[in-house]
Amino acid sequence: MKKSNKRLSLKNKRSWLRLAHEAKYSSATMAALCGITVRQLERHAQDVLGCTPQQWLDEQRMVRAQSLLRELDTIKEVAFKLGYVQASHFSRHFKEHAGMTPSQYIKLHQRMELL
């Protein structure tokens, strides 16, 4: 019964966001939480989101990273909250996504707040 309820919840984006955080942005973990295979999750993602689950999860992780970088004290703390084991791995992914390092992002937003 629980499996079918979670499967139904994959039909809206709000449920995807909640599950993304709970799964630490891993499509395999997300599929396991839903009681379905990764392939089934891929089909649901294509129907609801129009992309692969991992592409969407990576994007959501970086959106959350930007928010956390403005709120938390350290990059290491942000990396841990997002499920990264190494802050350097997080920094590399963030730079690929945002075109700047997390430190540069923080400094930029601190300057913008002063204006």
C-alpha cells in the first residue's frame, strides 16, 4: 500500500522536491524510497519532468546549494547538508553549474546585499 501511495506522489513536482532532499539527491536512493526500480523512476521523471531523474536532481541540488550558501556559515556545512562527502567535490560541481566557486558566489551575494 505504501509503495502505491509513493508512486502516485511522483505525479507532481512538489513530491519530487521532498523526495529529492530525503534521498540526498541520488536517483538510486530515490527509487528505493519509492519502492520502484531506477528504470521505473526514469520513466516517471520523463513523464513529469521531461528529463532523467539524475539531471533533475543535480539541478535541484545546485538550486538548494545557492540558497544554503547565503544562509550557512561554511562551504563544508553546505556540502554536508547536500549529501557530499567531500567539500571539494561539492565545490567542483558548483563551479560547473554556476560558473564560479562557492566562495566567489558568497562574496558576490554579500556585495549585493550591501548595495
